[in-house]
Amino acid sequence: MKRFDGKVAVVTGGNSGIGLATAKAFAREGASVVITGRDEASLKKAGREIGGGTLVLRADVSQMAELDAAMGKIGEHFKQIDALFVNAGVGKFVPFDQVTEAFFDETVAINLKGVFFTVHKALPLLLPGAAVVLNASINAHKGMPGTTVYGATKAAVVNLAKNDVRGSRRSRHPSERNQPGAGGKRAARPRRDVGGGAKGDPGLDTEPGLDQALRETRRGRRGRPLLVLQR
């Protein structure tokens, strides 16, 4: 018997990176898997990779109507959630003096509002003892070039993990946070349109900036999705 036989695992942002790797791991352990994401094409591809029976739902976590619809479909199909990995997020990095209101609002809407209300709207489906994991970041604790808004949202996620589920009337859900460091894939891709700070610090989306970030992380190397699962 596998560890997650008969269990339902939901992974937001399950169409790529850490989310996809986590969804695959749940499936290997016997769980019925639900993934959500914004991109239809990558969601379908991820669903095929995870395996038959995966429920694939297009949902933008910053949009309450879409979150409501997703939780409604999960309820119709499975009636419950045993494990919720709140992973959906956006990582965009610009110097502090270049932050616009639109940039700020988008980052907060996805990384903070989306995380909060994903858990909030999942509460009716969470069984007693269900596990809730919020994906935060090393940037919740370490300042790095261009990460002012991103880091602030991730620090808020860390605080949510300490307070939100335990403070609700359905308080029998252990909550935890995952705090990965600098990774590969999108975070490692150099971009010419993102600069450093006012004093010329390299941006996190440039190779020099990523190298600097790696020097400040505990393991000093880029993370990979499977490494997070195997820690």
C-alpha cells in the first residue's frame, strides 16, 4: 500500500517547476491529484506527465471567481482535500525605484492574496488532519537585489503559515511552509530588461545577480524541484 492511497492532493501552480514535481510525487505515492494553473497548454502537458486521472483546472489564484470555481469542481469530483500545496506564485524582480503600482498590485494579488484565499476557500473541503503547505522563499529572510516586493509577499506567507489555518474554526490542519532558495529554469534565465539596484547591484534575473544570490544561500547552488522534495 502506498502512502497516499485514497488521499486527494491539490497543487496550485502544478503545471511547472516545484509544483509539477510535487504533483508527480503525490501521484507516485497513490494520491488522486489535482493541479491548477493559468496556462492552458502547460496544464494539459503537465496532466499527461502526471498520469491518468489527474484533474486539471485552469484557475488564476488572484481571481476569486476562478478560485471558487476550482474549489467547486474539486468538491464535485472528490468531496475532500487531504493535502494542499499552495505553490502558485509569480517571481518578477525590479529595483525599488522602478516598482510601479501595477507591478506591486500584481505581485501582491498572486503571492499573498492568492495564497490566503486559496486556503480560505479550501477550508470546507479540508478533512481533519489535512496537511497544508505554503510555498514561501529564502527571500522572506534575505534581502537580494530587485526582490523588495517579492520578498515582502513571501515574508507574509511565512507569517500566514504560523497563523491562518490554526486560527480558523477548522483548526485541525497542520500547516507548514517551504522556503526554497534560488532555482533554475525561469529564475536562472538572464534578462536584459531587469537591472540592479540604485548602486548598480545586479538584478536577480541576470546571471551575476543569480550568482550573488546563490552565494548567500545555505547550499550555494541552484535548486531543482526534486531536490526540494528529497530534503
